[in-house]
Amino acid sequence: MRIEDGFQQVPPAETHPYMDDTVLPSLLKRLLPSSVLREVEPDLVRFGNDVNTTIRALGASHRVGPPQLLQYDQWGRRVDILQTSEGWKDLKAVAQREGFPAIFYERTYGEHSRVYGFAKMLLMLPDSHEVFCPLSMTDGTARVIELVGTPEMKRDVFPRLVSRDPGAAFTSGQWMTERPGGSDVSQTETTASPDGSPKYASGSLGTQYTLDGFKWFSSATTVTSPLPSPARASAVKAPSTSNNIYIHRLKNKIGTHTLPTAELSLDGTRAYMIGPPDQGIKNITPVLNITRVYSALASVSSLRRCLTVAPCTPPCADLRPRGPALLQDRHCTPPTLPASMAECGVATASEAARLRMLTPVAKAFAAEKACAGMEDAMTALGGAGYMEENGFGRLIRDGLVEKIWEGTTTVLSLDVARAVRDPSVLDSYIQWAKDIMAALPRPLHSSLHKSYALLTSALAELQVVYKPPIAPLVPRPALMLIGHVTAGLYLLEHAVWAYNSREEGWATDVEVCRRWIAEGGAGDAWRS
């Protein structure tokens, strides 16, 4: 039999990443004012078309590949030339032109700018080949300089960090990881010494220092304005061009192959202090928080992409007329609106406390759930799902890093435990949850009575498990419980809105909420 004869497999139909999404348009309809949605939706539709055509083509296998390091030239001189693939550079340039991270600092839509920007980012992330790794840290660095940078940094560096012009834009990296303690900066060996030489005594960007140390895992090695983390000092900004920064070797990673990650020596590297001395962790916190939200979005978007490729089986299909989607795709909404509200100065104390608690939860929970979900989606295609051409392999490999960078699930669970040492943090979360549950319309009580009872029990359990002293084995399962409960609360909030607004498919929103809480693992998380 010829290959053209007999049964012919039909590839998955191409879907529009915004218009064919079963969740995102209705979510934005609820979160954004109607005037804002009318302005941004055409851009999302246009950008979705670009993702399916030109942007995906830029990431074709013949255009992207691992970076190459040339350490010495033919004369034996140290040159440390790091070359990335043309496709990767093109993808980063597209992202910058499209407003990442410019949208977040232009603030055209005020506190709704991050909701719009992150929704737009969600469309491109699976096809981005990790260019949002350096862009996320660029976003965080811009926020640090906006908050505590010197006037010169705000004048000369900040505009280039948030520029839409790839030729002028700076990128930044967060060089924290070292050999003694990983990302535990309390074990950092890098030192920052005041540079009192006449040449550098009065720097153009502020107080100058000389760095000496070894960075064990520097993501985004090609950045132009990294933020190394020296011991017992504040955050520092180090121009990376011809600045005594030496690449020891590139990391041979399981995934994120196109992203340059290296071991670096800092040997007399010139740097500028950002913010007051001895407050480095406090000053660099915006980078951690912002990159964790990016990480959560990366996990959700990768799972979302896998689900558009894999066929849906009847037990887990969402039967909306707009097309099937696994219910598992609807479980995590990163806290983008509270983050944007905090940046614009309009968040209440309760919202800021909830943001502090939920940012590490969103990052960890999304990573844990997405990796398992992508594997399930791959197996839905059988042997065809195991082929590299469909992208499952790359997305799964790249998705694994979200469990590690910016804090493993265990590290993040300890961060949550630290956050709730302030009783007002957990109190504000509990009150927010009760307000959402109190808004449940009476006609929905019969459908969601079991889910309501489970949420009530889980909230009571959280108040017990986080009472000091917290047992050593509690934080990780407690974080997963918060993740399940919070996802359920967001689904409940959306279902109530859809019902009250009589949105098309409101009954599906209610059913998704019921299944997630009663059948989707929340009960198991509570019992653990």
C-alpha cells in the first residue's frame, strides 16, 4: 500500500490563540472596563493572527538553536563571544516592539495595563522560545529603578529598559545563584567594594562599586544591564559590555535550550548601587515578584497550547459552542490585577497583603499542575504526541524549569509561611474568600452546595495549619491547598459574574467550578 492510500490522519485544526480561547475573552470582559476592552481587543485579535503566522515562523527549527560560546580567538586571546540564534534574537525584538515590558510602564490603561499586557503575552509565550525570561527580569529591573534608582538611572537607564525599539532597548538579568546556597543569597560569596579610584569615584549613574565573585547559574547571559547580588550590600547594576565579566561555560540543560545560561566570573566588575546599603533583598523584591508572575503565565500558556493540539476526550471536555477545552486548563489565574493595582498605587492594604501571599502560590501551583497536564495532553495523541514536530517535547522540557527558577515549590512554600507570620495577611485572604462565597446567588446553591462546604472546610483548615509554630512538613501541602482553594474561588467568582450577567455559557462556568472544587483535587489537598 502506498502512503497516500488508506486511512489518513488529520492534523489538529489551527486555532486563534485569543478568539478561539474558551476562557480568556470572557475573563477580560469581567476584569477590564468596557472602554478599555474595546481599545485592546482589536490588538489582541491582530496579535493572535501574528502569532499563528509570522511569529511562529520565526521560531522554526531551522531558525532557533542553542547559543554558541567562543572563549578564545585564534591568537589565544580571551574574547568570550556569545552568539545566539537569529530566530531567538528576532523573537525578542518582536516582543519588545509589541510592548514587553513597555506596556506595563506606559500605563495607558492605569491599573488595567498589566491585565492587558499579560493577556497579550499569554498569546505568544508558547512560541517565544524563552525570550520572556530576560524580558521578565528587564521588567523587574525597570520597577526597581523606578522605585529606588538614582535620578541618573531613571533618566538614562529606565527609558531604555522599557523601550519598544529593539535597537535601543536594554535587557536585564538577575544574577543571584551561587555555588554555596543556590538562590539563597544569605550564602552569597560575591563581594562589592567601593571603588575609590579617581576614574570611578563619581560615577555617572551613582555610587560605584567593584564586584568580585562567581555566578553559578546566570539565566539570560546576553543581557546588557544585569543585577548581580553581592553579599551584605544593596542591589547593584553592572553594565555587561567589556566589564570584566568572564563566561566560564554554558550550561547543558534539560530544556530552555535556546536561552543562554552560563557560569560567570566577576573579576573587578564595575557596578552601581541601587537603593540604600544593606537592603539588597528588599530592593530586589520587585524582580522576584514580577518574574514569578511571568513564570505562572508561562506554565499556564504552555499547558493551554498543548490542550489546543491534543484531542479532548468526553470525560473532561468543556462543551461550549466555541470549541472544546479541558477543564484542567481553567484552574489558575495569576494575580495580575492586584499586581497592577499595587504598582499604580490604588491597591488597598488588604489587596496588597493578598498579592504578597498569592504571588509565590501562583508560580508554584501553576508549575506543578501544568507539567502534569502537558504530559496528559501528550499521551492523548498516543505515539503522535511523542514526536518532536508537534512541540510537546519542547514545551514539557521548558516547563520543568518553572518548578525551579525563581524558587522551587518547597522554597516558595516557605515564603508563604513567612508572609503569613503577619496575621493580617491570612486574615485578608480569608475575608476575601468569604466575600466571594457570600455573593453566591441562591439559585446556584443546589449545584454548588458540596463545593461551598469544601471551601468552607479548607479555609478553616488553613487557619489551623498556619498557626505558629508551623510544623516542618506543613508548608508545601499547605501551599498546594491554597492553590486549589484560590483557583476554586476565582472560578466561583467568575461563575457568579457569568450567571448574574447571563453570559453565554454561564452554566458551563458553574459546572467547571463545581468539578474543580469537588472533583479536581481540592478535597484531596485538604485531606493531605
